[in-house]
Amino acid sequence: MHDDALYLCALTHFASPPREGNSATQTLHELVCFIADIFETAAASITVALPDQPDITSVSSPEFDRCEREFRIGPGRLPRLDSVQITDVPSAAYAWPAFAAQASHLGVKAVAALPFYREARISSGSASPARTSIGILTVFSHEMIIWDDDDVSAAQALTTVAMGFILMSLELHERERESTQLQHALETRIVVEQAKGIISKDHNTTIDSAYQLIRRRARSHNATVLSVARAIVELGLKV
């Protein structure tokens, strides 16, 4: 069913070092476009679902956005540990009318949802890996087709290769976000401490009392403690 030459091209593409500036979102979109072409489907979508993070979804064709959403809240709500295939979408209209209506509008006759996984160790002392589902690959077809085991394995393997970079990119982005938050918190504390020292000296009072004066000024002017502290340090504000 799939184009072997294009499949090899995609594997080579995603196994190569990522281009500088390529984001997880860009790579995800490249992946769904490759899959749609390789398996000659009407469209493909991927949803990455990681713990404690919002889902990330990419669809190869914008006109399938609504169809993909209806699938996710319809048959796509089934457990993600197993593949789901609907080989005759029109006959499933009674179960998922909203999805079937969108699929009919786009000429979709069949859909397959294939989970993909990340290996995780069961415990720190165990050598046996456990598979954890981290997302779903969904393909929409204009023909009533059944995905055989070879095509399912090929699609999941390609997705796994690409997900290596995508997960690394997401992890790096999260670390950068946390680092930025920590840096902001540190800078905030430094400014506030400087302001407390200035006010303590001006009023010949304790550091705690100086902080209360800063807080009082912030509340009375509907401002933040940080903004008042900066005004004290940088503009010479008196409180």
C-alpha cells in the first residue's frame, strides 16, 4: 500500500540531524504530510499527548481540521493502546453522526487511528521496558480500505523515528521555559531586596518594615510590589 521509495526518503529525512530553527510543530507537520503522501491517503493527523502538557495536533490538510476534531471527540475517544479502524464510515453514522457528517462532506470512506509509543522502564531496577502511549496517528481515506499489519508497523515506525526529535525539542522548550521563570524570579528578588534596603535606610527602619511600606504603596496604587520596587531602585521613588 505504501510508496517504498518515498518511505525511505522520509526515514532518511527524520533520521538526519534537524535543521537549525526547526520546531517540534514544524517537524510534526512535515511528518503528517509525508504520511499522507506515502500511504496515499486523503489526509493524516497526529496528536501528541504527553503528561502535564497540552495536546499538540497537526493535520496535513487544513480542510480536514474540523473532521479531525470530530473524530477525536467521537471514535477517537476510544482507548489509545490499540488501533482503531473504521472501514465503512457511512455505516457508522448512527454511532458518531457529527464525525460521519464531516467525513461525508470530504468524501472520507475509511479512517484508521494508530497509537504510537515511548518506551519507559517499569522501575529503576528493571531491565524490561514498558510501552507508554504518547499520541495517535489518524489517517483518512477516500476508499474503504483496511490497513494491514505491514502498513501499520511502517507508519508507526516512521512516526517513532520523527518523534525522537519532536520529544527532544519539546523537552528543550520546557527546560528553557523553566529557566526563564527561574531567572525572572531571581531578578525580581534582587530588585525587591534592593528596594527594601533603600527604604530601610531612608526611614531608618527594619527590612521587614520597609517591605511593608512597599507593599502598602503597591496596594494603594493598584500596582505590583515588583513595579514599585523598580520605581524605587531605578527612578528614586519615595514611599
